[in-house]
Amino acid sequence: MGTRFLAFDLGAESGRALTARLKFGVLELAEVCRFANEPVRVDGSVYWDTPRLWLQMQRALERYPSFERLDSIGLDAWGCDYGLLGESGDLLGNPYHYRDARTDGVMDDIFARVPRARIYEITGVQFLPFNTLYQLVAAARATPRLFDAAMQLATIPDLFNYWLTGELRSEYTIATTTQMIDARTRTWAFDLLRELDIPTRLLPPIVKAGSILGPLQRSVSRSLAGTPVVVPACHDTGSAAAAVPAAGHRAFLSSGTWSLLGTEVPAPIITPRARDANFTNEGGVCGTIRLLKNISGLWLLQGCRREWSNDGHAYQYDELMEAAADERFAFQSLFDPDDPAFLHPESMSDAIAGYCRRTEQPEPEGAGAFTRGILESLAFKYRLVVETLEELTGTPITEIQIVGGGSRNRLLNQFTADATGRTVIAGPVEATALGNIAMQMLATGAVSNLAEARGIIEHSFPAERFAPCAADRWDAQYPRFRDYCRGLRGTGGAAEYAEHADD
């Protein structure tokens, strides 16, 4: 019969429930259901619809065949966002979406109180305006009464695990995304939080990835009541990295709405160079640290695609890739995907066009040109991050393993190989759910160690390889892209580099 596991994987655009059966050393995945995860706008603010997500999770549990034994359940989700619980354990309002504008300017206000260097020295975490640290300061300002009424804080996966089991704990990998964990002691940074007037009473105890949190409550599912609920790497990126070997000469790239590019290291790397490059030391599984960089990934293409759909052009992704493959669009318009203009613009295409005007480049014309510019810019950004990663670790990177939904984008995979000059290994697509399941297998004794779990995943889900080509063309354009990332202006734009591209 084998062993059976259920993984909930909640992403920024959709959620899914998948079952896995381990039999004779092979994992078989089956989808129970997928459901949309759409933010809700109310009076200019953006929220997550957590009750709707919870309803979809309950429906997924109802669909699981009652006659089949289930060995465990695990859940992962995105980082940084949170819910506040009141005295009775009820959720005090829907959690804010990380792209809500309430945190604009908060980081600079905090740096006036506690220097940026000190925050990084303690936490080792990348500075992003929506990190939980800044969200909490914004909440204390905007809704002080609600903030005072809160008794506990729960990150998004911790919240759903609480509803599943009645036990509120903070799993380590998701806790590190808050920028409120001491990277060296792996505990809450209480002194830092007190300096910023964040009440430490809100913080639940921390547990390690791979712990059994408790049994599924009967009130959630009568047929599955008592099933062990495991906390995998509850941060979705942590789960994705858990699915593949990602240390030494191999980097991992979790590709989706966000691109998260990094490698596993045994201890945090907290140096002035890491701080200035804005790298993060996030908690990994089995005692590791994920040294990585958050990059604004396919969010740019998703934003453009929504606009085009609203204008009556409902492009499918394969149509966009076919249009972007047209060599007439090659290297016309490049931009830093992490420019602040792209964080939450009213119009993504207008934001891209405005960037091109500011940097003296031609504005993209048509969906193919926009898509080509986004893919090329992402590939170049990956090269920049890999080079910095090598500098920080002292280890050359020869392979990049791309996992997640973006690993199906063969054009971007090839561009990544071409831009970086490194072999790209694409897959598995469902790495996040598979890493979730890997930690369930470890927690329940189905495997003896993480290496065994990763070996099963690699055997069960073969990956595709992309070798770099056209290196000279990409190398000729790379200095131009780096200039844009450095904020240089008046560099001559695309025309100057096109003139010398064949030199």
C-alpha cells in the first residue's frame, strides 16, 4: 500500500492540495484540488481572504477518500504576512497583503531609531519594505487599538496550522522571514523588538521544521481526525529548497511570482558585503541556512498580462513565449526587476515604459517586446546575484536548479543558462509540495534522512537540462544591464550597446 501524505501549498496567486504515495522508493503525486488566492481591496488597502482559503482547505480534506489511510498532513505558504489573534483566539481582521502601501517609508523611520547595520547584524535578513518587522510598526501606528487588543501573532502558515490542530507555534523557517529572529541564536530577537516597541508577548514558541505539531482536530475533519499534522519548512521557499540538493557548487532558484536565488550554507553569512548586497539568511531545514536574494520574478509579467486581459487581450503564457522568442526584440529594453517602481504600480506596463524612458531606452511595443524585456532582465539579474553569491561564499557556482512553476518556462530557462553561462537544471515543477512531503516523510520515519528524501524526489521526477549558448551576445549586453541596476543614467541606452554587440 505504501505511505500517504497530504500537502497544502499556498502561494501568492493560488493554493493547492496534493497527495503523495511512497511505494517501493518512488513518489507518486496526485492533485486533490487547486483554488484561487485573490487579494481583496477595501478602501485603498489590500488584504488576504484567509477565511476563503480556510474553506478551500476544508473542502480538500472532505475530498480525501475516507477509506484510505493518511500518514500525515503538512502546510507551507508565503512569508512576511501575519494575522493577529485576540483573547479568545479569534482572528482580529483579515491579514494585510504584503503589497499594501501602509509600509511605505516605514523602513527609513525605523533606521532613524535603530541603525540599518545593527538590524542586519542581528537578523541577517534582507531589507524589504514588507518584512513583518515593518508591518508591525505600521500596524501599531495605523490601528493602535486593534494592535493593543492582540494577544498573539501568527504568520500565515502558523495561522492555518493553528486552525488545523489548535496549537499555535511558529515554525523556524517561516519565523526567519519576519526579520525578527536572531540569526545566530535562532530565537526571537527580543532586545531589538523592545527597542522598536513591538510587544514580545505576541510571539509564539518556535519549533523546528519536521516537528509533529499535533493531531488534526475533529472539528476540522471527522474522517481524518487524529492524523498527525507536521510542520515542514512552512515557508514555501524553504520547502522548495528542501526538495533538491542545493549546496556547494549548485544554486537553487525558486521561480514564480517571486524569484528566490541562493544556496544552502551551514551557518549565516553576516558581513558588510552581504548587507550591502541585501542578501538574506533565512532558516533552512535540518540546521541549514538559505543564503539567498529575493528578486521580483514573474510578478512583472503577471501584472502586464492582467492589464492586457482587461483590455480584451487574454494572452496565454505559451502565446507570450512564442511572441517573445522573436529575435527582433532581443536586448531592446532592459531593466532592474527590483526597481521600486515595480513593487505595486497601478500599471505594470506603464511602469516598465517609464523606466525605459528614464534610462534612454526604447519603450517596448506590444506584448512580445514587453515579455522579451522581462525575461532577459530576469536572466541578467540572476547572473548578477549568482556572481555575488560566489563572492559571499567563496565557492564557484556551476549549476542552477530552477524549481517551481517558473521551471516550465523553457524560454526563461534557456535565457538563464545563456546569461549566466551555467548549466540550468529545470524541475521539479511541484518542488514546494515535494519539499513539504520530504519533511513529512522525515518526521514520520518513512525516510531516515533528508538526503534519502531528496534522492527519492530526484528519481521520481527527472529534470531537464539547459546548456548555455550565445554567450558572446549576452556578455556584450551585461555591462549595460549592470549600469541600470547601479542607477547610472545617460549611458547611451540600447543603441550604444547594440553598436558594439558583435565586437
